[in-house]
Amino acid sequence: MQKYLINHILNRTEMHNYIRRSTHDLLSPTSQTHNVAIMAPLTAAEIVKHSAYDSVAWNLPPTTSGTCPVAQNRRGGPLNLYYEIHGTGPAKLVWIMGLNASHDDWKRQTKYFGHQNASKYTCLVFDNRGVGRSDKPVNYYSTSEMAQDVVDLLSHLGWIDLSTPATRSVHVIGASMGGMISQEVGMLIPDRLASLTLCCTAPRLVRTAPFLENLRERASMFIPRHVDVELARLGHTLFGGDFLDQPDTEYEDPEKNFPTRRERFAAGQLKKREDPESFTKKGFLMQIVACYFHHKSPEQLKALGDAVGRERIAVLHGTEDRMLTFRHGEILHEEIGKGIQWKVYEGSGHVLMWENEDEVNQLLKELVDRTS
């Protein structure tokens, strides 16, 4: 089954045909979003020459960083995870990122919690197995094994001590695949979680045809073809509404800003291409396998709610999420049960941490402060 899935996702003919069907609409000189004409985005060649290109990477020096050995006596181990700690506050926040994304993709939350509010919060960000500066073994990945990696990391850092009575000492936040891993963390150490936030994620895959099409699209980053087509398709998959067509206002200095957020997003993807050792085909494929086979039953989700405490759980989802459709968030909400915090972001896609940055940060702050 795993071999079939990988071959299915990487079927080049299917991917090229899929892209070809909609390239014209995505890259036409103007497009209509809410009846407003949108100018054609800069090309990749223009983006890398733009004065804002070097502003894509943020300067967020960690309080400490390093590598941690995990999976010492488990399948695929031992292997090393790269991690960073930001901030020195009493509330400990664990951020678990999604498919083919690194610790840097939490930068907006790392800045807010680990730098602007560093005396109140301590943030742990890390690279999952298969991506970034962590090891990328070629073997079967599962969200349950990756969750055990997180428990190993927390034990290594002294954030939890499995030999002592449990205390609710850590706040776990997971996005997309990271939300799947976070569910598994909640199953492993429910009585050590002060809160659990599940963003744009799923308990299992339903209506998988759109999901597989989007995975084929993302996997196509490893197939030589026009980069502008690829970036346009990826942006359409990940973001909702006209978010990417809004002006880029990241910095006060206009020289550090692109014309729109679309170019800022594309610049981030182009930066990843400059680091092929961190973002590899093998690691990406192994993580896809973990996502595809993730499955939490209604009974397991109810047990998760019972064990963690529904007043400590938040589920966030955008109505225009094309990667993991809105129905996945509804299922999480329904099956964990009444009493959780259920937040719907109308018109938002799969990247809530950027699309709704201020609102999400405020929601998380209130949840963490209330449950600490």
C-alpha cells in the first residue's frame, strides 16, 4: 500500500496534466477576485532579484539550540532532531509543524511568544524527522512514531519527567501534519498537557481525492518544470480568498516589501530550493506516508477529550482550506466532543498562522494563560 501511494503521488503524467488544465487561469495577466483586477505577480526570476528577497529570512536568535537523539530503541532509530528554544518564561509551548515544513515556519508565533513576550513564554520549535536539520531516515514514518519523537525530545530537555507523577506542564500546538502528531502526543501523555491546540488538521482523511491531488501538486516540486507554474498552484492550494493578492506590509521599510503577499510566499519557497539538503524528496515522501495512514477513530477522539480535558482543547480550521478540507476540522470538533474551543476562520485556507496571524496569536495567548 505504501509503495502504491508513493507511485500514485509521483505519477508524472498525471501531475503534468493536472497542472496544464489550470495553468492559464492562475498565471493570466489579470484575474478576478471579488471583482477586483489583480496584476500579474512577479516571476521567480524577478523575485530573487527584488530588494525584499533577503528580508524573507527573519533574525530570531534562539535562547538555545541543539540536536537531540530520539527513537533509541524504536523503529527507524536512533536519529537526531534539531530544535531551538526561544524565550525564558514559565509557560512552556511546544510547536509541531506540518508536511515538509521546518521550525522556521513557526516564525510568526516564535517572534510573538518567544521574543516579544519572552519573559512569559518559552517556545520549543523543532524539525520533525524527514525535514530541515533533523535526520531523514528512509523507513516507515507514522504520526505515532513522530509523536514519540516529541516525547523523547521533551524528556531530553527536562520539560517532562516520565518517572515522576504527572503535572500539566506543556502546551502543545500542532498544524496540519503537526496537528496529527499532536493528537498522538495527547494520546501518549494526556495528563501532562496543559493545553492542546489542533490547527488545520484531521483525525483521518475523508474525501481523499482533493487531498491526493494536492499532494501530487506539492510533490511536483521535485520534478523539473516551470517554477512559476508550480508556485502559482501551491499558493492556490495553501491560501484562501484573496489573501495572497493583498499588499505586502511585512516591514515599515518599503524596500523590504514585495508588491503583494504572493511574492513573499513565493520567495519563501524559493529560499527552500536553495537548501536541498534540508528539503529532500525522500523525507517528503516518508512524511506523506505518515499523513496518509494517520487514523483516529471517534472512540479514540472521545478518549482524548476525556483524558486531556475538553476545556483545554482548541480546534481551528479555515473554511477555504483546500489541503485538508473544512470537513476534517468539523469531524475533530464533533468527535472530541462538546466543551472544546471551536474556532472557524471564514474564507481562510490552510495557513492560519499567517492568514490570521494576530487572531490566532491572541486565541493561543488566552488559552495558554487560562490553562497554565
